[in-house]
Amino acid sequence: MAAFTSSTTSHRTQLRRAIRQLCDRGLYASAKWAAEQLVGLPEEASSAGPFSSTFSHIEKSKIGRSSKRRENLIQIGVTNASNEEEEDDEEDAFLLAKSFFDMREYRRAAHALRGLLDKKSFFLRCYATYLAGEKRKEEEIIEVAGPLGRSDVVNPELVGLEQELSLQFGKGNLDAFGSYLYGVVLYERDCKTEARAVLCASVNAYPWNWSAWLELQALCTDPDVLPTLNLNEHWMRDFFIASVYLDLQKNSESLARYRSIHLLFPGSDYVLAQTATAHYNLREFDDAEGLFEELLRTDPYRIEGMDTYSNILYVKECYAALSHLAHKAVLTDKYRPETCCIIGNYYSLKAQHEKAVLYFKRALKLNRKYLSAWTLMGHEYVEMKNTPAAIDAYRRAVDINPRDYRAWYGLGQTYEILAMPYYALYYYRRATQLRPHDARMWCAMGQCYESEQLSMHDAAIRCYRRAVSNNDREGIALHKLAKLHNQLGQADQAAYYYKENLERMETDQSEGQDVVEALQFLAMHCKNQGLLEECERYCTRLMDYGGKAKEDAKALFREIRSVQQHTLTMPSMDIEQFTP
Amino acid sequence: MSGHGGSGFVLTPHKLSMCLLLQAYVLPSAWSRPLSLLSSPIRHQLALFLLDLSKAVDGFLEPTLIELEQLLKEALGDVGEVLAQQLASRLLTFLSPEDIFTFVLSLRELLAPAPFPTPESGAGEEQLLLEQNSLLGQFLRRCILAFNVLSFEGTCRLLTDLDCYRRPALTIASELSIKKETFGTTLQQDEEDDDDLDVENLPLQRQTMTTSVGERGGAENSSRTFGVQIVPTEGRQALNAHEFVELQELDGQVGGGGVRDGGFAFAFGDSVNRSDSGNECQFLRTHGQVEGYLREQAVSIEKGLHRISPPELNANLVLIGKLAPNIHRVHYLEYLNCLHHTDYPAALTSLHRYFDYSAGRGAINCGGSAAVDANMGRFQAGLLSLGSMHAHFGHVTQALQALNEAVRIAQQNNDDSCLAHTLAALCHLLDEVGVTVDASAVGGASDPVFESGSGASLAIQQQLLLLLRRCLRRAQELKLPHLIAFSRLSLAKFDLKHVMRLPLLGGLRTGQQLAMAPSDVCKNLRLSPYILSDSLTNQSPIISNATSTFSSAVQRSNGSVPVSLGGQGFNFPGSLPSVNGWSTLPGRIGPLSDSLIKSAGTSHLLRAASWELYGSSPMGRVSTLIHAYCYHDVASADDLSLAYVKLVQHLALHKGYKVALSALDMVSKKFPLVARTRVQATKLQLLLHQALNRGEIKLAQVACGELSALASPTLGVDIDLKFEASFFYALTLLATGDYAGAAKAAQTVYCLCYSNDMQLNSVKVLLLLADIHRKSGSFVTGLPFALASLTLSESLNLDILHATAMVTLAELWLGLGVDHAQRALALLEQCLPLVLGHGGLHLHARTNLSMARCHLCLPHYSVLLEPETVLFPLQEAAEAFEILEDKMLAAEAFYLQAVVYNALGRLKERDAAATSFQRCTLALTNAKISKVYSASLECKCYILGQLG
């Protein structure tokens, strides 16, 4: 308990200091994130509960010591923080530049900072230059290729920045922020290994810069890379690891990590949102929905992550809730890609696909690399029967992020619609490679193999088996397996799978044609096997259903009766026959 | 977006230079002195140069200014140099968007429909104006149009690009004054104001960089110095050219913020900064040119020429992809590149990416009459390519599935030409690659043709035959000449290779002639070049109305099938990318020509094969030579390597293995990768022959193992190779003296032939069996085999094999005893004409040797009376065997020679023959052959020793 609260207090001081430092350097996203976590910490130690009074003196001494040590660490990490106060004349120029920067006049800010040699000014100048280049890049892309076009435009400042930063880096003059920017530049220049090393150095020297962690995460798309990173032990690292796991679709591991983080930061909206996303990825929609609702209660004007929430609402077909969410998002900020995505989802749910496409397109104009919008747009095009456009949209998503299994799956589906199951297999294979434990992918592959054009039943059966072993919730696989085995004349296996499916449907309490089919088959099978009692049981259940099934069941009953009567008389006949 | 037109025509600095040069060509008076007096031949030369430049497809990047200077110098010599310098100085005059604007406006004058008299022009000067619709006129108009639709940002961008492009202009322009003097004197024009740069003559009347050389610090125009603000504003005066260059150099070396104080605090569009990255200055040529470049690359990849190393090409492709993400063909090239370097996963990825992006949009240069809905157009083509890719990698089942799906989708989308191509691909698959027996069911399953009754039970060959006929019929219906030719050739080849065994086939008429019919082959062979030459010379009605469909078809299928099918034999001649829309290029007959010429070439190869089979190797050689000489520029690597291999085999037959092997080395240098298997297989075969002849059993065994390792392990695939391997295995066993083993192996080979319907090869196996029995000494059991092969080869019209069978038969008779020598001799004499005329060296020698032996055995023959009847053939045989390095038979020939000479009493010659015999024997014993042989040799040695 003591350690717990002490760590809380130290986290608090660290975060407070970090927010100020980050804001000073114009790293607002990180500052925002840090502030979110700061507020997410538990209440001050005074309300810590009954234990606090007894242990308070010990705690205090401990806190004192540990926080001092931490402060030392910070001093080492950000040495320039101390000497910056002394240079007053430079400070004036910095203040001017900073106000330019805040007004988004990046070139002016960089210009105002020229000649200033302290590290903070140096960083801000580089950062402003970088941002100016980014802004120009965005403008140029629009000029050259239009809002949705592909273009090769790169940030024109990257080369100069790289030269200057590498020079400083070589001299060892780069502080944690400088190396963060250097890492970003290297990443954009496609020097990934170097970027990784530099970013690792940055986060080790100054762990509170969440943007640096995010950049590092973007460089860890390969699960094998993560263990090779040289990262110091720090509580920020836990956030990072959890986030990387989420990104790599290791959802359960990620969830576990977030749960432990949640103990430290019980009020953090960020952790809540991430947990909800993990649940969503695990297709635990109810949990995710609850979390998102909670999130919206505490932070009603939040837009980040709400696109995921809208996906959940879409899947659950909550028209009203989705429209409400969309309305709120529009009122908060109309020109956010997430907002457009939510509206698109709403229209999609209302089957107004043209409008949905319109909004997805708008989302993409706002953020060209908005992955889910590409995929969702692909879905809409599929609905509109515009397969080439759908393929194009999916393909764009895949090319932006080859690990987007939804887009691969969408491509497969589109080709399947075009009656090209063999061609579609390639895409499904890619999707299954990314989500080997997702039953839906296996089912899709199975369907391809099963299709009348390919009719490779063995392969289909193997796929469906994989689906079953990966907890196929919809029960498609079991039913298909049963049917396939039945087709192939393997009655025993068919019976096994029908039984399994029946059990599944009983626990789910779902009714439908599948149940009837299973019962009919099982009744016939049992009769053929001579298991008359079991057959009778199935027939009785069949009697609950109307129509042809009932008639068949009646006929079967009659048959059973007659067989039973025969068997009663048969033994005696046998004996008569075989006794000479 | 609209600024770039549909065809990707973007105004770039290079195009501005082109416009400037055009101006120099049309209106030299607008330029300064020496150039304003260009003679008209030079001006025409310049026009040709510009025309060439605007159509070039040898690269995809526009030349930089330096390269342009180089090109000008090469094309026009001194004039070019001066032109380049003038151009450079003119480029430096573009300082603001307004300058470009005025310039482009002035370009319109060049296009005026009527002569446009300018006051400055000399009296005798010819006034040239660009025709609106000429190629250069079109180019100019496109430039003007591209500028007109440019937004202001676009103009700014152009200017920034220009800054980067023209940096070398400073150095070029500074040389100007010196060069100009010399040029001026050579031209012997009046030299009044030549010695300094005539700024006043420049139309824009602006102070240029060149003038500011030397007079530094013109403070009043510091804001307008060089392009957009390159110059840091703080504290510095305008830079002059030297300083600018220095600055650049410093940038390059120090690489630092130190020099440019404030680092990159320049205003936007800082060209110094941009140029450091290197690739900023690269501009893509027009889409048409890039596509042309890609096509060229595709052709060179498919021909296996490898002008560019694969990683280099890949880097180029990545660059194109970056510069122009909308050119999807790049992905196709990536696919081809991967395919030809057997990178399966990468090829698969690229293929899918290509068709995902290009599907439904139609080809960029879609040729008009696409009968197919543009929305659906190309998925079948994707499947077709996928199928041929799997075929290339030997994934037969996958290939079949993909092709079947392609057939279905093509039928569904009414894409007849794609269907025809797919059928052709299926034929190729069945024919060349071979299909496992169980897969054949899949092959027929979805095909409506096979659903009529017998279906999957048909043998692969019969399926193939039906497919080919269907393909031919469709091609004829669709009037696709290349496909007609392909099917005809395939049918001919089929007739060559197979004997129709079953009287009743699904689609065949009953009671048809079912045998190996050379007449059929000939008919098909003659027909195919007929239609080809027809289409080449006088665009027959079929062709002319087929052209449109064909080219669109090819574009749709998009070069996908072609060389990727590269198995053996010949290629699917259809839609090579080289065919797609070459129509734009001058000097070509038409879009069809390439593939058709290729088919014509292939028909020559087939003729060669048929000549070989039916017994005339010289004629075969001639046909092969025709192909190798006349079609080497259009033929696919596959065909070409086949032709070379055939020539090498011919060499081996007639000149011995040493010569052939050295020739083959040259061939393998020419075909490093693509035709690897075939060349390698041929090499191994030659080595095997040589080793067996020399008696190097170990080597033969190793080579045999390697040969069988070449074939794919899949059942039913690479049958030909497998046949060769097992055939040689039997031969090797025979050489070791393991007769039982050899006979067993030969029987297995026979079974293989039988089950795969390879009648031609089975004749060979029968002969081998006869040989085995003969060598094992049981001549009587060998007889039926020889007789069987004799009958078979006769009924199949295989003349050479027939002759060989006769010789074998004669040898067998001879072996049965002296009594049968007369009969054997009669047989030999019967086949002698054919052997002498067409047979190979080995057959030749064998016949000679046997004849000599026959004569020696004949009771009424006396050596003393007519020694030459024996000595001549023996001499011939010995020489031939020496060339072939067949030590064993050579030894026998020498032995007989020695014996005969001994009998004649010609001791000197006897000793020579005996020494030769000894040499051969020693070589053989060194090579350690079987005991039986060495025993018999020892015995002979002993006899000779007694004689000597």
C-alpha cells in the first residue's frame, strides 16, 4: 500500500513537470496525454483510507527519498531545464517564437529562433521547421494529386533537418526531445533501424513524451522487433507495451496489461478507451460498449475512439444510439475524421450507401491514412455492387497497412461475390495469417474451398475444423462440417458434428432450420444404426416443429414402432431357424 | 489534378527546355546572334533530335540539363554545344511566374498557321513554322495547354522545380563567352558583337545571372536575383553565380547548418535544400513514354536478356511507383521480374496488387472496341495470369484451378478472346508442363466439353487434343490470327508427339484415320505459316477486322499469359506485351507482327522437329538454322534456346561430343537463367553419352542422377525429362554389364512410355531392349524386340529409327552365327542409303562396322582378293568412333583392322592399328568398365600380341 501511494505521488510530480516541459516545446499531443493520465491518478494521499494514518510517517520519509531520487533522474535527463532560466535575453526571443508557434506560424517561429543555441530553442526551431514542411507537404499533395490521390510528395525540410540533427546527434548535443525529432525524421526518411535506436534513446532519457513512444510503436509492426528494443524499466514502458500489444492484435495480453495499469491510474480515460478497444477486437461487444458509455459519461465531448464505439453500435444495430452519437459528434467537431466515420456508419446502417460513401470520403479527405474509413468505404461499395471501386478501396487500405485483416477479408469477399473463389483464397489466406485464431477467417476460407467451382471438400473440412477449434461462435463451421461429412458419406463424423451443433444451439437457445436439419439427420442416422431409443428422442423433439419435419418424424415413429415389434418377434424366429 | 491532363502530361523544366529548343528551331531570330543564323540543315537536324527526344522510351526519367547538354553535343556537335549554353542562359532568365507566363504566350507564335514574318529575320532565311498536327506541333500544343490549366500554385511549383533543374546552367552558361567566340569564327559570320554576351538581344530584356557575374552587389535587384528567394535575406547581398556554386559545394561537403546560418530557416521553396535529397530533381517522362519503357523492360525480361540486373530494375520500378503512383503497370513489371527470378511469394503479391488496382478500369491505352463491359474486363485476365504463373512455377493443380476459374469467368463475362487465351494456356499446361493423373479430373471438371459423357476418364492427351480443337475453332470464330496459328502449331506438335490410340474420342468423328500421320503434321505446319505470311504481307480482310479485337483482347489480357508459360517446346505466342500497342512506333509493320512472326519462327522449329523424327537431320538442321538466323530478334528465349539446343544436338550427332559440349558452353552463356533446365538437361545428356562411350561409369552414374534430379518430383509432370533420365539409367546399367538390371530398367521405362502414351519413345526403348539382349549374348531373345520396333517405326513413319532398328536387327542376325551373315548384309545394304544420307555419326559407324563384320563372316569372301570392301568401312567406322570417343567400338574396329592387315601382310599398318587398339583398350581399362568387357578385351589383346 505504501509503495502504491508513494508511486502515485511520484507519478503525479513527474507528470506535472512533464506537462509543463512538453507544453514549453509545443508537444501538445504528449502534454494532453500526460494530463489525461495525471487526472487519472487516484485522489491525493489524504483520502487514502484508514491505513494511511498509521503508516503516514514511514510513508512520508519514503516518499521524500524516492521522489528526490526521481528528481535527480529528471535533472540528469533534462539537464537543460535548469540552465534555461538564466538566459533571459534569449528567453525573450524564445517567447516570441513560442507565440508564433502557438499561432501556427511555423516558418516565422523558426526564423525568430535562429541563432539561439540552447537546446530548448534548438528543438523548437527544428520542430517548427518540420511542421512547416509537413504543412507544405499536405498542401502540395492536394495541389498535385487531389484530396484522395496518391502522391510521392515528401516533407521538403527532411533532408536539411536530418543533416543538422545528425550533426548534433554525433556531437552528443541532442537532448531527449531533439532525439525524438531526429527519430521522426529518420523514420520518414525510411531509416527504420536507426530511427528505432534514436527513439529508444529518447524515451530512455525522457520517458514522459508519449509521442515518442507512439513513433516507436509505429516502428514495431513486426512482433519480433519488440524484444530487441533496449528499453529501461519505467512505468511509461508499461503503457507502451500494452499499446503495442493492442496494435499487434495480441488483445488478451494487452487487456491484462491495461488491467494492471488501471490499478495505478483508475481514472484515466485513455486506459478506459484502450481497454474498450481491446474488448472490441476480441469481439466482446457488450463489455466494450459498457466501457465506451462510461467514457462518454465522464468525457461527453470526447471524439477519439468514438469511431470504434460507432462500429459496435453498428454491429448491434442500435439505430437510435448511433444517431445520437453522430449528432453529438457533429455538434462537438464536425470536421474530424472520426465524426465523419460515425456518420458514415449511421448511414450504412440505414442502408443509404451513397451517403455513407460520401462521409467516408470526407473522413479520408481529412486524413488520407485513416485505415478503417478505407475499409468501411470498401464495404459500402460492395453493398452498392460497385466491385472495382470496392477492390480499390480495400487495396488502398492494405497498402497503407498490410496488417489490416479486415481489408484483406473484404478483398476476399469481393472476389467471392464475383464468383472467383480460387482468386479469393489468396486474400483469405492473408487474412488468416494475420488472425490465425479468428474463426470467421477460417469459415470464409472453408466456404471458398467448398464452393461448387472448387469443391475441394477435404480442404474445406480442414478449414472448418480450424474454425471450430478457434471457438466459432456463429456455429457456421459445425453445421458446415456436419453437412460436408454427410455429403461425403461419412455418417459417423456427420452425426458427431450435428450433435455438437445441437448442443451449441441448445446452450445458445437458438432455434432455426439448422436445428431441424440436425435433428432430422440424427434421427435417420440413429435409426440406421439401430439406436432406436435415441432415434425416438430426436423424433419427439422434431414433433415440436411444424411442416414437413413433423410429417417425417411421424413416419419415422411409425417405422420405429414396426421395427420394434419385429425385433420382439425376431429372436424367436432366429432360434427356430438355427436349431435344427 | 486537372493540371495534368488525363495522359499524365505535366509541364516540367525539361519540357520548358524542349520548348526553348523548339523556339530555336522555328524562330531562331528570337535567339542571340550565332544561333539566329543557323543553316536549315542544322535546323532540321535539331528538329529530328527534338522529335527523337519526345518519343524516346529508353528511360523513364527526363534528362537533366547536363544530360541534355551531352545529348545536344552528340547530336549536333559544336552547334549543339552552343545551343546548350544558350539554352542554359535562357533558362536562367526565368525569374518569376510572370516570365514563364510570357514565354509560354510567345510559344503560340511558333504555331501560327500562316507564315509569320518577323522583322528581324534575314532576307534569305527560311521561315519554318510548326504544323498544328505534326508531332512536334502536338507536343508544343500540349505544353501550352498544360501550362494554361496550371493553377498558380502549379506555376510556383514549376518555378521551384526549375531552380533545381537549372543549377548546372550556371556553369554551362559561364563557358558561353569562350565557346561562342570559337563558334562564331567557325561559322564565319560577322563578329561585331560576339565577344560579350548579348543580353540586349534576349527577348525578355531582363537582367540575368550571367550579367551579374563580376558586378556583385547590385543591391537594387537583390530581390530578383535567382529564382525564388534562395538567398538568405539577413545581412547578405545578392549572391552571384560563383558564390552560389561555392555555397552549394559547401553544402555538399560540410552538410551543415553552419554555412547557411539559421539552417533551413529559408523561405519555402528553398531549392538548395531540396536538391540535397537528390531525387527531388527527377521528373518522369510522359505516361506514354514511361509505358513504352515498361514495355521494353517487359520484353527484355521475358526474353531473358537481362540488360538490367533484377535489383536495379526493382529500384527503378519503385522509383516509378513513387513518382507516378497511378501507373499500375509497374506492379506488373514487378511481377514479371519476380517471376523470372523465381521469387514466388513476391510474384504472387505483385500480381494480386496489379490486378486489384487495374481491374475494372481497363488498360490505360485501351484500344477502342472493347466489347467487354469495362467494369468487368480484367478479372479473368488476372486469373489467367495467376494460372500461368502457377504453371511457370510448376504448381499444376493450382494452375488448373486458376485457369478453370478463368474459363468460367470469361464465359460469364462474354470475354471470348480471354477465353481463347485461357484455353490456349490450358493446352500449354497440359502439353508442356504435364499434369498429374488425379489432377486431370479437375482439369475437365468444369469444362463443358468434357461433361459430355466420358469426362474425367479421358486421358490427358485426349483432353488436350479436344482442347486444342476447341481452341482452334474459337480462334477461327473470333478471328484471332495468332491464336489460330498457335492452335495449328500445337495440333501439329500434338500429331508429332502422339499417336491417337482410341478409335472413339468424345469429340472426334468415328472412323477417323488414327495413326501417326506425317501428312496431318505437314498440313498443319504448312497452314500456319500460310496464314501468318498472309497477315504480314497484305493485311487480309480477316486480319484487318481482327486487328481491333485482337489488340484490345491483348490489352485486356495484357501480356499476362505469355512467357510466363515458359515451359519447353514453344511458347504461347499470343499476347506478349511487346505486342500491346506498338502500333505507335514507327518502323513496325503493325501491332500483330511480333507475335505472328514469332509463330512463324516457331513453325520452323516444329518443321525441324518433324524432319528429325521422320528421318532427315540435315533438313532439320536447315529449319533450325532458319529459325536461329531469321527469327532471333522476335523469338522468345524459350524458342531460341530450343533452336540452339537442337543445333548442338545436331553437332553432337555429326561432329562428336567434344565440339557439341564447347558449343553448348556458348549457348549456356547466352541463356543464363531462363532456359536453364533445357540447356542443363542437354548438357547432362551429352556428358552422359560421352562418359558412356569413354567407359567412365562413375561419371555417368553421377550425371544420370543429376538428370533425374532436374525433373520435378510431382507425379506426371516433366515426363520428357523423366523419360530421358530413366532411359539413361538403363543405358548406364547396360554399360556396367548389369544386363538383368538394365533390362528391368528398360522395361520400367517402357511402362512409363505406355502409360503416358509416348509411342515414339517406346520405339526407342524397344530398340534399347534389343540392344541389351544383344550385348548380353542372347540374340534370339533380342529378335522380337528389334522386330517390334521395326514394325512400329515403319507404321509411324519414323525413318531414322527404322534404319536403326534394321541395323540392330542385322547385328542380331550376325550374332546368331555365320550362317546368317548374308541376311544381315542384305538388311544393312537395304538401309544404307538412309543411313548415309541422314543418319548420325554413330549409326553410320555402327553400320560400317557391321558391314565389315558381315563381309568377314561371309564364306565366299576373301580378304586377299578384295581387301577394300572390308578395310574402307572399317577405316570409316574407326574414325567415327574415335570422334565420338566410343572406345569400345573403336577398339573393335581397330582390332578387326589389325587382323585384316595382318592377313594381308601389311605389317606397318597392322602395327599402327594395333597401337590404336592398345590405346583404346588402355583408356577403357583406366576407366574401369565391366569385367566381361575387359575379359574379352584382354583376350583380343592376347591375340594381337600373338600376331605382333
